[in-house]
Amino acid sequence: MSLLQRTAILRLCLLLLLSLQLIFLTYLTTRTGYIQSVLNTASLSNSLVFFDPNAQSLAKLKNDYYQSHYGSCQQSVATENKINCKRIIGNLTNVSPMAIDTKRLCNLTKISENCQFFRQINGYDDKVVTKLEEDFPLAFGIRLHKSPGQMEQILRIIYRPHNFYCIHVDNGSDIRVFNSLRSVARCFDNVVVLSQIRTVYATIRLVEADLLCMKEAMKSTIQWKYFLNMAGQELPLKTNLEMVQICHLFQGKNDIESEAMPSQLEERIRFHHEFKNRRPYHTPVTKPPFQYPIEFRKGSAYGVLCRDFVQFALHSEIATKLMEYLSDTESPEETFLSTLNFVHGAPGGTNVTISHSKETYLSRAVIWLWDKAKCQGIFQRGVCIFNSGALPWLMKQPELIGNKVSATYDQIVIDCMEEYLHNKSVQIDFSVLNATKYKNYPHIPSENIN
């Protein structure tokens, strides 16, 4: 009998054991209070979860438990509606958008009271981590103002025990958003939740919130290699292992969108702006020139930043002065990182154009109203909000994160991506990442592509 055949038989036996265990635990959910004591003293075998090729069985157990013990809160729209994610991803079937039932949102504060149970049922303690990942920890800074349930789902998708996570909740949000996520963070040593900045659209407050999470990341004892900043309505497209492999290709370079400032947008930084009704309005007052001879650039607010660049953004004199200069401009979040990355001597910086339009910006897969790609979803403020019909397209993209998704529009796309990334992560196939896709990116050294 070949090694491959023996491995297949072993997997089949372990899957059978897992199925029996899940059936037994599901039966126990009917005995009020009994499963709570069991979960306080025992945990699902990591080895069994390791070989689980499908997240649906665990999702069903989770749904059954929550509905039995915490009312009828809705955890997985895909499981509840018996959605076949594999067929959607394979472009074999289409499903109409299904929003999460806002009347059945789970109370994160309540369901995270027992941290051991919360971590276990949601799969936080069952992550398969390779040595490559352990040796290359990542830090995430996530900014949001609503939808704590969606945020918790994104956290459990990207969570690894050796990484660092900072969540900044808009200080003007409903206090229940912050309290819910703070309750979740209490269950982890590597998750921090802040709410210090009123993050006003198109103002310096957005940059300040990102910098707060960068400071928290630098204070952490985790020696992370790269910092990824995100919004709460974004969706990871790669497993943690794939993200690490891509960051390895950067070899210390940053992935920050940066292109010449379009002439029609120069007024953003040329004129002093005043803020009324939480919006910036430019005045006739011309701003004095910036004290350093640098080129102002245009780009995204999000990127993949090497550790030394984060230190540079927090503490260098030019970064501090740039923050001050941009404080009365419009959309400084689209100027700060892109300009700083272009400064001579910036750690990990490049003096080449990196842009979505040239398909050289790896941090985000996004479809704007003017893009050629078809939006499988709806447009909001000029950007596509993906539904599950976008999954086949998203799977083919080389970018790390998709922008954007909303559980109040379509929860299926999030549920199916979670299932897909879970299944992919337990396979531990180092060859899954096609590195040749990245050979034409100007900030990736060509010698790193095999």
C-alpha cells in the first residue's frame, strides 16, 4: 500500500471520528447547561480539526449551540440556508444576495463571557500554523464604525495566535460596538481594541486612527514583520500562509499605492480647508509650501508596511511635519502614506508608480465605477460592494484583501470566503501560491520569483 493510500485512509478514519464527535456534542446541546461544563474542561482535538476539509460541520454545531443557549441569533447565513459555497466559487450556481438578519444579531458581549468556549466554538484555537508563519508574524490595524459581528467574523478568519491585532472603533459610533469588541478582545492576549478618535470621512482623523494602531503594534512584544491596515468592511482573499509568502516576496519593500497627484486634485493640498458638518471645504486661502522638497502623491489609505517604515511614519521628523501640514487638507489619508513612501530614504520605499489602474497595487482587489471589471454586486460611493457572485472573480485575484463587503447587503460572500480560506489553510500546501503572478510588480525584486 502506497504512502498516499495510507494517508487517505488515515484522513477518512479521522473524519469519521470527527463526525461522531460532532453528532455527540450536538446531542449534548439539548441538555441544558451540560455542554457548558464539558467545554470548560475539554476541547476538540486539534488533530481532528487539522484534517477537517470542510468548515460547515463546525459552523452547524456553532449555530445549534447559539440558538439553544443564546436565543435565535444568526451566525452563518450560508449554513442556515444550506448554501453550497463550492458550487458558487466554482461558478456553477448563482445565489441571490442574502443579508444577515439584523433582528437576530448575536450579542458578542454575552457569547464571549466564557472565553474558552468562545475561542473553541469559533475556531480560534484550532488554527493550523506553519513554522514559516511563526517566524514571520504579521500585525493588523483595522478601523471601523459599525457592524461588530462582521468585524468578529473577519477577525476569526485572519486570526493566528502569533500575530498582533488592533481594532479601532470610531469614537462616534454606538457605544455597543466598542463594548462588544472589547469583550471579544478580553479573550486574547494579542488583540487590542481602541476608541479614541472620531474618524471623520476625508480628514486627518482617519490617519490618526491608523497611527494609533501602529503605536500599539510597536508596543507589542510580538516582533511582527509587516503591518496591514484594513477597514471593517473588507475581506481577506488569502490565507495567513499566503500573505506571509507574498510579504516574503517584497523583501522589505512596502506595498503602498502611489502615483503622481492628478492636477484636478491638487486643490486638496494647495488650499486651507475648514470643516463643517463633518466634511472638509476648501477656502480661497492658499497654503504655504511644505518645508521639505518632496513630491505629493496620490494613493490608497491602505497598504502593507514593513516594520521599519511604520517606525519611520510614527517618529521621523518629516512624517511628523507632513501630518501637521496635511491636517487641514482634504482626503489626507490618500496622501500621507503614498507621499511618505516616495520620500528618499524611507524604509521600504520606492520611487516608482504603484497603482490600481496599472494593476501593480497588491494590497487591494477593488472595482471602481470606472473600471473595466464587472461589479458583481452594487455600487456605493463609486466602489463595488461585492456579493457572492463575485467569488469566482475574487478567487483569481493576486491581491491580499478585497474591498468591500457588507453583511447587511450580502452575508453569503463573507460566509463562503471564510469556509474557503479555512479549507485552504488546513491543507498546508506551500505550492498553492503562484509566485509567477507577481513577477511584473515593480516593487518586487525579480530574483525572488522562481
